[in-house]
Amino acid sequence: MPSQPEPTLPEPRRPEPPTGVKARRVLRNPRIWVVPGVLVGLLSLLMSLLYLGGILDPRGDLHDLPIALVNTDRGATVAGQQQNLGEQVVTGIATAPGQGDAVSWRQLDEATAKEQLASGKIYGALQVPPEFTATVAALGGASERPARPTVLQYTNPGVGSLGSSLAAQIGQQAVHQASLALGAKLGALPQAQGAGDAARLLIADPIALTTTVGHPIGNRSGLGLSAFYYTLLLVLAGFFGANIIGNGVDVALGYADNEVGPWRARHPVVPISRTSTLAVKCAMSVGLSLLTSSLIMLAAAVILDMDADHLPLLWIFSVCASSAVGLGVQAINAAFGGLGLLISMFVFIVLGLPSSGATIPLDALPSFYRFLSLFEPMRQLTDGVRAILFFDAQADAGLTRAWIWIAIGTVAALLFGFAMTRYYDRKGLHRTVPELA
């Protein structure tokens, strides 16, 4: 029999792309624009108002910027009378008209001023030295080149470059006004009447200002900004880590699809309550904060050689801070679902950055931001990191307050998150499984 030709199989056809509604038809529907337009528009407007509203006029928004006044002048005889001109200068600066409530002058002794510089409680200090009055008394005397009386100014870069700079500018202006006032008094004394032209010019504006760092920090500290950026890394690690963990757990439990490019995969659905799901996510957030905090410290302190003491304490603080942020994000996401991303972003980032007091001191922010700083997480964490990096981990430099707020935030997140998920579970509001198209 003749051989039969072998049947040929049809070549597999490439699946046709789905046909249906065109993109232009979807875009013509006004309803698809409403929700994204409102959310994106409000987010842009609020972020613009919040970020720019706090930085445009720091000098105009100054409120009780703490600066120390220290008088160590021993006094001397001027025009036949025993006087302490240093006391007059300090009092004149503290009571000068036109200052309003911009500056909070603190008249302290030398030891207290140094302690407050070293703990970040003041932004700078002005000190009248012991021989001030004696030096003033020598002006207009027989010496052709009399020594000029000097006031010492101490800066505090650990509180931030802008805060220290504002204090230095204010101190410079205050000393200049005090110098002119003292010069007017000296010009009326008999010994000034017969002085030469150069001496009269010196007497008219006698005080020189010498500026030095009152509490130095390391050269690799970003002019005092390394504490802020380190804190920002901890917050971002907790925030993004919590969202990545949340999505990964949902994919693993079968409640969300895993899409990579054109491929999509789904795992079998695991029957699990909302409360148990939140417990898994919280445990992972705390566990992975050990990894993220270690890597942040590795990059900052080892690879980049950031100036940092108390590394074990800094690592423990970093783990706890990042964990607290992660738990807060998990609780908010569990309570509000997809909207939780926006809410947690506002709580931890949008409102936290301008009210942290790290780039612009709280004393130079509008009152709204000072109110936010009372409870915003980033301000509390910045104070703690700053205390560890710049102020020898002193408790009253902000570290105790930071630990208290980490504990409050952790407890509040756990109570709120598990209260909401237990309520949803009791009401039978179980998670639904996404259906395949």
C-alpha cells in the first residue's frame, strides 16, 4: 500500500492582543480623571504650602531663640569710679528695645553656659571677658595703640548650621549696638576730650567681637546636618520597608498578584485573618529593621566615615526608631487599606520634614510647625540622633524625649492596628481574593 503522508500539525499562533476599549475612549471619560486629579492636586498643593511655608522667612518667624549672655568682667576704676561695664553691656543687650520675642537672652554663669552649649540647649553665647572694664579704662590714655575691649562669641554647630548662623548674626548685631551705646558714654568722659582722632574713632565704637566654636563637632558631620540625614534614612527605611513587606506578604498569601513586566503570577490563597496578617507584617518590619539599620550604619560610619561616637547606642536607637516607623505604617495600612499609603506618607514624611527642626531651627518656624513638632516622629528621632552624634549621648540633650516617643509610638501603633483588624474580623469584613480577568 502506498504510504500515507503524515499529518502536519498547525503552527501555534501567537495570541492576539485583546481588543476592546481603546485608550482614547478611556481618557475621554471624565470620571477616570476625578479621583487621581483630586488626590494629586491636593498633594501637590499641600506639599508646596507645607515645605515652602516654613522656610521663606526664618528671621521674621524667630521666636525665643535661646542665646546665653555671660559676664565674667571683674570691673575696674573708670573716671574715678569703680564700675563693671561688662554688667552694663550684658544688661543693655538683654533689654535692648525692638527685639520683640525673637530672642530669649539667658544670663548665665560661664559653667552653665558651657554645659548648655554641650547639650544643645542654646544656639550660641556672648561672653564678656574678665579684663573688659580695665581695657575700656585704658582707651584714650597715653598708649598710642591701646588694646581694644573684646566680647567673645561662641557658636554651636551641633544644633544645625542655620541655627548657629542665626545666633551668630544676632550676637554680632547686639554687640555692635552695645558698642555704640558704650562709645557714646565714653565720649562724654574728660579723658576722651583730649584724645587724638584715631583714639576718638576707637572710643566711638570700642568693642571688638571674636567668634569661636563653643561646642565643636567633627569635620565629617555635614556642618551639623548629618544627624538630620541619618534620621531621614531611618524614617525612609521604616516607611518603604513596611510598604514593601506589606505587598510581599499579600502576594505570598495569595491576596495580590505578583507582576514583573508582562508576567503575572498568583500564589494559592492562604485562609488567614486580618489580625494574623498584621502580626506577620509587624514581625517582619521589626526583624528587617535589624538589617536596614545595620546597613545604614555600615554605609554612614564605615564606608563614608561619618563622625559618630557611641556606635552601639546609635545602632540600638536606629533599630528601635526604624521599627517604630514600620509598625506605624503597618497599622495605618491595615486600618485604611490603599489609602493608608497616603496617610502614612503625610504622618511620617510630608508633615515630618518641615517640622523636624533639623534644617531650620524650631525657633525660626511659624507657630503651626512648632505645634507639629510636639508630636511629629521625625522631630523626636532627630533630637535623639543629634544627641548621640553631637552631644555625647546626654539624656537632657533630647535623647530621653526621643526614647519616650519611640515607646509611645510603638504602643500606639500596635494598639490601633490590632484594634482595627480585630474589629474587621469580628464584623466579618474578611479580605476578598482578587479575581482573574
